[in-house]
Amino acid sequence: MAPRRLLAAGAALALLASAPLFEAGAAPRAEVFFDDFSGAELDRSKWTVEVTGENFGTVNQEQQAYIDSPETIYLDQDPSTGASNGALVLHPRFQPGHQAPDGQTYDFVSGRIKTQDKVEFTYGSYAARLKLPEGATASGLWPAWWSLGANIDAGKPWPECGEIDIMEHVGEPWTSSALHGPEYHGDTPFTKRQNFEGKDPADWHVYKVDWTPDGLAFFVDDVETYRVTKQEIQSKGWTWAYDDPQFLILNFALGGGYPNGVNGVTEPYFGLPQSTVDKVAAGNVRYLVDWVRVEQ
């Protein structure tokens, strides 16, 4: 196991219902983690690649196996991507009959990376500049940018560990943010879609969350799109699960419960229509990440 690098918790900040979580005039936040994917390959001192069927299983009836391969996870330094200094690419592939290490078979492979045991932090502001795949119109594609409680493997399994979804996309002209905790997970009531009024969802956008001891506020391009407070959750008699370290995750799923709940598709794959399968099989479906930053 890589050495654990826990980042210091930020100072508690007062939260008012209509006030910014990080107040104007407060001490400037310091950058404690940054990756702009400017190298030749993924920096594995920061990121771990997950592999389905090793110590990680399929969830949500997703249709892909995650693999550690330059076919599905690589860096693209071509300036035409629109990234600043290079982009991380998560690139799903159609590979019928792919067998995972646990013997399960899948028709798609894709990429998922995390900072668990490498970069974990409590409170702060974390953001990523992302470009959604296939013009943000391919139903059933499910790229995401999120974090999980680092104690998930130390006595608090999901959903007790707490999950913060900064950006999820299922091929519709919107993205969503959500929280999952002990009494509110799966079809959680703490979720909100955000539309791209006057903007193209397929363009590069910055997706961010501000996290304090008192709440979380979600942003797209510095415009607040959703806010949940600790008081709001606890007023329902539910657990606030966000006072312990979290780690970052970027992944690209295909099909599964969330896409199916939106598009109702069951054939040829659960949550994934034939038109989208054809796009994946053509090899052009890519989820791009320009940079990831954590400030406290």
C-alpha cells in the first residue's frame, strides 16, 4: 500500500443560508493538490487505477469492466483537445466477452481512477475542468467526478462513509450533483440537475464543490447550482456523513441504474441503447479531464 498522505482539515466556517460557504475576506485558500495531466502517462503517485474483479466489483448494473490499460486510460497532449497542458482521457471500448479477473464477462471495458490512500482531505474546495463525451448527447454514457469517505474500508462501508457526487452525466443536456449517506442513498433526495442555459454542455466546464463542516455548495463555472447544509440533513433525523477524509474518483461507466432510470432502455444493454453502443464500438467516445485541484 502506498504511504497515506492526509491533508490538513480546513478551519470551520460559519454557514448562513444565503451566504457563501467560504466567506469573502477570509484567508486565501492554499492549493494542496493539483494534477494537470501534463506528463507522458498517469502519475501513479497520485492516482490508483481500479480493476473490476480484483478487489472491486460491479455496482449499479453497469455494463463495463474497469481495466488498467492504455487503451482505456491515457494522456492526450494534442492542443486540439482544448486542455491547458494535456488531458486525461477515459476511453471506453467495445470488447465483447472480456473476462475480468474474477471470471465475470463484460462486453465493454473502461477506466476508473482514485486517490485513495494517496491524497485524502477533510473540507476545502475541489474542482475539475471536464469535457463530456460525444457532444453530451449519447444516452446511457455515465461519466462522473466524485469523492468517497476514506473510511469505506475501515469500519464505515458505503453508504455510511458518505459519497459526494460533484458531476454525473447520463447523455442528457444536463448534469447532476448528489449526496449519499446512511439514510439517503441510491435514489437520494439530496440531488439536483443543472442545465446549461445559454451554454453548450459539450464544452469544457469547471465542476466544483465547496465543503465545510456546515454544508456543501456545488458550482459549474463558478455559478452555484446546488447547496445542502448539515442542518438540513440533521433536521430529518438523518446522519451528516461528511466530517472525515474523502478521496477523489474519476470514472466512465456505461449503462446501469442511473441511465436506465432516465432513458428506460433495457436492450441491447441495461441503460444503454444501440445507438450509443455503435458510438462506443466506433472508438470515438472519450471523457476528457484537463485538471483536478484541491484547495483548503
